[in-house]
Amino acid sequence: MSEHNNPYSRRLFIRHGVALASMATTIPQFIQNSALGMVAQLAGNPGGAGIPQDRILVVVQLGGGNDGLNTVIPFGMSEYYNARPTIGISAPNATAKGQTGVALMLDQQRGLGLNPSLKGLKSLYDDGKLAVLQGVGYPNPNRSHFTSMDIWQTATTGAKGNGWIGRYFDNTCNGTPIPEGSISIGRTAPLALNGQVQKPISFESAELFRWLGKDLHKSLDDPYQQINRAGIVPETTQTSQAAFLMRTALDAQLGSDRIRAAVGKPSLTTWPQSEIANQLRIVSALIRDGMPTRVYYVSQGGYDTHGGQLGSHGRALQQVGDALAAFQKELVAQHAEDRVISMVFSEFGRRVKQNASGGTDHGTAAPMFVIGSKVKAGVHGDHPSLTDLDQGDLKFKQDFRGVYANILDEWLNAPSAKILGGTFAKSSIIKA
Amino acid sequence: MFEDALKPLPEKAFDYSAAVHLLNRAGFGGTPSQARALADMGLNKAVDRLVKYESQPVEPVKADLFDNSIMSPQTDEQREAARKARQNNDEEALAALQRERNRKQAEDRKQIAELQKWWIKRMIETPRPLEEKMTLFFHGHFATGYRTIEDSFHMYQQNQLFRKFATGNFAQLAHRIIRDPAMIKYLDNDENQKSKPNENLARELMELFTLGEGRGYTEDDIKAGALALTGYTFKDDTFYFNNNNHDTSTKNIMGKSGQFDGDGFLDVILARNECAEFMAGKLFRFFVNDSSGDLSKEQKAFILAMANKLRASKYELKPLLDAVFSSAYFYSAQNRGAIIKSPIQLTVQAVRSLRTPVRELSALASATDLMGQNVFFPPNVKGWDGGRSWINTSTLFIRQNVLVYLLTGRKPDMYEWQASDIPFDATHLVDHLRQPDGSVDMASGIEYLLRFNLAQSPSPLRLQQVMTFAKSRGERLDNDRIIAVLALTTAMPEYQLC
């Protein structure tokens, strides 16, 4: 990998010609700029032969540990209501007890419903665009938010190393990062997108994506651009904090103009008002602009429901469900529906038994959702048993890495075994 | 060999740039003249000045500076009235109660915003920068967020607790934190009862506050620790031990057996070697070097030496901080510019070292939030990850723009800040370079400004980039030109280092 550590300087010239390399010693920052411009264009087709270059994955992260049992309701299992006397969601067509509400019907035969706040997801299900994977987790579950989130994001049970999506890019990009390959909407970029070479772009609002200093005097713009587009200046150690900052500054300049223009355009459809809806709206604008971005990442918090969870959990679910439905409508209007899938996950589910505070504590396996016109809609796998438990928690039925493998192999056409460092029992959610 | 790792810097090696380094790391930077004064003191006195700060007079923090009654619990009469209203389905009374609740919450949200401004102002003005810096360290370490607890006075109380123990005894602070209302509420220990234990505080106490994830404890230890903490709750603004909810059974925790309560549980933890090592590692990242990647052999040795010092002093922090700030290793080239400034560090240091106008405190609070560090609102119980996680392509623009705002008062259209027309007199930065006629040589002035503002020697390329610009704008280094040079310097990627 040593040759990968210096993506912004000499290696580019080696790849793109001796003439550039020999000039690089005299006017480095200028040459680096133009060399990068070339790479950016080449990177539009990062995968090479056979890879559908316009397919997009949108990752939707529910932070805090989403209560899977109150998301997909196993109303057919009486143990569910025994374990959750005051927060168990009533079966469809039953009379609601207290404030719990009545589940939306998902699968009568399997005895499964959706949280009453998930009308948005229900509409996607009825349209044949929602795959529900049951009991997704991993062995020796970790109940720490951060460790478990890192496990999901690195796709390793040791929770160490780079992110799984970052490694996907590292694997396909031949040592050169793909500018704008992955974009996260939010303040801090998630570990999942971090590769050895590939680094994500992230922003919360496109309007904040430029330097104000050039409004002071136009003469400041040129030196500012030189400084921030210089890449790694000579005699900087490649692994140093300074080199990291110089690389990031260059990424920022490259992404700035284009992203601001794309997000400024109005949407084709109307959107609900919520933070997660706004994030997905930005993603839809970037897709419409034809960005070379393959993976988008959005997130929503508020799922750490230790107490009085019925109201707060319902509100969070309603926001994400409605936002996902609106996103799909916008994609249809853009005629982009067939090249985008969205994957919804949380770091863990919650304990089967409710706690004394009308909430639930950290648990293990939970359902995942995958959405799109190209997913095999329906319920996948069996619901975990509510009696055969591991320390009061569900035993997982599907390793999440098998879902990643499925998406890598069959959606992104990337070698999952290499990226994930092993093979896992794969789900089957992508249409042939 | 561990003592070797902490061997002190030779007195004569403590020069001007070392003094700048000390001011930045043990505090939030200082002006050129403050750095010169510190350098003149010599190493020992300079470190004493920062670490033994009690001799510096400071405005005391008053217990009643903020209103403690906004979110105070309902009285028995109010509770009874609410019960009756629900029972009788008295919609009018219920709506009035809801309005009252909304009013209180809105008022409290105003107060937490005031609290943020108050703390940022204190960090900017304090003559005891290390006191505030360690308060900030503990806020990130024992991270507690207002969003969950919704009581600004409890956040204020906790902030005072951190300040009181800033360079005091870590073990004592740990015993106090399990009695802190904000922490108890944040990690649900008010719900932790022997009949229905809640593991949240016990888990984070071991994983994040003392030992480090997975270091020497098991899931069973967490369950036993949770039982030890049952009944640790609070009433209004003070700790309350609810004997009825406390589990008195014998517990096994990490190989020790006893009828542990919360303090007993903590004592078992604090006696473990892992605890001092974990704290040493965190302080190392906060004060010495937060580069990513595996630790080098030398770094490991230094952290071990720090841990030994902490154990030897029975968790007293002053001897450790004194040793770190006096050590040759702390000042070595590999540790200069090896920390990425936190948003608070970036903002407060800019004001303290350049002496820009403060402009709007609310704008500074909003800016630190946009850059990823909203004080009193840490992202989760793990606090802020720090290091490279501060930086991405969007926070980099915000960091550059905050500096433009401080230097000039201009704000981006999107930001809801007050623009400010207070002029910034930057000429004091180059006062010591003035020639007899009062002018400052352009080349030496620019070189000095880059040197002072960048934690590492500026590269020739950067000097050339700024010099080319400055020369194109005339020959005199006047105030406007200094500010232009500062706008460019603070927009350099390496300005984010300290």
C-alpha cells in the first residue's frame, strides 16, 4: 500500500506521463492542479470493464440503537406482548391498548406489522420497493453504541480499521482516490466512508461550502486558491497531520463549486420538513446533477430510547419513513429510480423486555430495510425467536456482512470477499 | 526507563517558540508579548505559572450566576392539580399545563445558550487558561449532553465541578461524578433500581471514563457494577441515595468480592493499572499528540511514564501535568503541530493570540457548533473524538470563515450572526519589528506573522505564496495588509495545527 500513501503528488505524474513528472519539480502547485484535473475526469469511470458506473447506494444510519421489535411488529407472537406490557404495539385490526397505536399490516401470514408511524415505508412496501431483512446482527454482540457502530461501519467484529465503503473504493480505485466518490450529508464524516486512500466529502449545508475571504478583496482569491489547491507541499511527511490537512483542503476546493450549483436547483417534487428529509433532498439534487458519487450517507439520531419511548420513537420513525418515501418519488420523477438503492440500518436493536421506564435497553439483532425498484421486495428470513434468547436478547438470523456482501457483489459489482476479508452467508435482495 | 521518557527540557532550550508551544497547548495561546514574557521567565517558572494557577486572581464562579428554578421539579400541589386534570379529562387545564411546560423549556433553552456564551467568554478572558482547558477536557471525558437532560442549571453545576477538580485529583472527581445530577440523568442512573437495574452508567463508567473498552472487565462485571450503583439518584439539584432501591447483596467485580456500593465499585476500578494507563493515553492525545495510526514505541513509553506518575501521585493531576509540560519530549519537533485544534481551541486561540475583537459571543458559539464542537451538547457519551475527525471538507471552510469573521467582522450570508464593524488593530503583532521610523520591513514582517501563526516552520512555498501577494499590493506593511496576510495565513491547511 505504500505507493497509495501519496495520492496527491508524485504518483499522479508517474501514471500520467513523464513530461508532467519532470516539470513537477519546477512549478509543483500548478502542475499538481492540472494533473488532478485529469485524474478527476478519468475517475468518472472508476470501476473499469463490466462495472455499471452509474449505480448508487444510499446508506441511511439510524443512530442510538433502533428498537427493531417496535419497528417491525411480530404481532403473531404472544411473547412480544408479555415482554412489552405497556409499549407493545397492538396487532393490525386490534383495538389499541393505551397509547401504543395499531400496527400497519406487513405480512398477515407471518404475523408481522409495521409501526403505525411508518406510513411512508408502508407505501413503499405496497409499491413493491421495500425489502425487510429480519434479525440482522453479528456474533458476540457488543452493546456499546460506539463499538457496535464501529463494528457495523468497519464490518469487522474487532471494530478496527477503515470503513467498509472506504475499502470498497480503495479496492476499485487503483490507488487514486475518486474525487466526490462518496458524500456524507452531515457534520462529521462517518467511519464507514473512510478508506486508506479514499476519503469522503461531507457537508451539512451547501451554502457553507466556500471561503468568505475573497469577498474582502478580489486580489485575495488567487493566492487563496494557490494555497488550498497546492496539495501536499514539498518536504511534508506523507502521514503527518499537515499532509492530511493539505489533502482535505484540495478535496474541498474540488468539490465546492459543483456541489453548490447542484444543491441550489429546486427539486422536482415536494418534501416533508425534517432534518433527515432535508439530507435526502440534498442527495437527490446531487444525483440529478450527475455527480460521479457512488455512495451517499445520511443519518438520523434519537433512537436511544431508554425511557418513555412510544412518542419519541414514533416521531423518529415517521420522519425517516416519510423522508424515504419522498426520496423515492423524487427519484421516479428524475427517472433515476432504477440506479439507486437505499439501505437502512442501526447499530443494534433493543432488549426484548421493556424496562421500568417505559423504554428499552441496548440489545442485539434488528431488522434492516433496503429500498428501491431493483430490490426483491418482501420480507426476507424468519423472525428471531422471542423465547430462545441470549442473555435476554435476540439471536441474529442474518449476519449484516452477508447483506453488505450481497450489495457489493450484485449491486456495486465489487469483490465482496476481498473487501470484507471473508465470506458470509449472503442475503438475496437484489433483483437479477 | 519510564522516568527517562519524562526527562525535562534543558532550561536553555526553552526559547520563544517553546513558550508559544506551551501557551497553545497548556492554554489557548497568547500574544507575541505574552509569549516573550513567558520565555523570559524560564522553563520552571513558566510551567508553574500555567499549572499552579491558584496564585492568579480570577473572577470566582458564583453558584447563583444562573437561575436554578427554571426546571425545578413540580411541587406536590402542582402534581396533584395535574393528576386531577388528567383524571377529569379537563382539556383546558391540561392545555395550560402543557403551555407552562413549553414555556419553561423555552426559557431553559435560552439559559443554556447564555451558559455557552459565558463559558466561551471565560475561556477567552481567564488568566488561568489551564483551568478552563482541563474543564473542557473533562467535559469531553465525562461527556453529558443538554439535549438529554434538559436542565441548564445541572449542566452549570457539572461545569463547576470540572473546574473545581480541573487539576485536582481524578479519583475524587470520579467519586463526585457518580453523584452528579446531570450525569445521573444522562446515563439513566435515576432509573437504576435493584428490582430493575439499568446498566448504562456502570457500562460507560468502565468503558469510557476509567478503563477503556474491553480492558479487564466482562459483561458480568457491568451487571454487578450496575447493582452497586442502584439507588444513586438525585432530588432537584442534589445527589440523593435511595436506600430502598439500593442492592446490598455481595457482588463480584473484576475478581474482587464485597457488598460494593457505587464508591466500592469505583475503588475496585481505580485500583486497576488499566485506569491510570487509559487516563494517561487520553491526556496524551489532548495535550501532546493526536496523530492517527498506531502509537510508536516512544509514544507508548511516554504514556506509560505518564501513567506511572499518575499512579504514584494517587491520581493527583498537577504533578503529571507539570512533568509533561516540562519534558523535553513535549517540546520535541515530532510533537510540534501534532495536534489538530478543536473548534474551541481554534476560536479561543485566535482571539487570545491575535487579540481580535471578540465580536458576537453567540456567533462564536454557533461557529464552534458548525465546526463540530457545541459545548454542553457533545455528540454522545463518548464526547468528541478529536484529531482528524474534526476535519472534513465542510468544516475546513467553516474554520477558514470563522477566522475571516474574527479578523474583519464579515459574515457569510447564510449564517445567523451579527455582522460587526469593530475595527481590528493588528499592528501590535509586529511592534517588536518596527524600525526607528516606525515602519516594518515587509519580508521580515510576513515571515514573522507566518512563524507566529503556524505551529511548524512555514514552508518556503507558503512564504512565497504570501509574499507574492503582499508585494503586488504595495510596499508598506500597514494594518490592512497585515489583516490580508492573516486572512491568507489562517486559510492555510496547516493553520489548523497547534
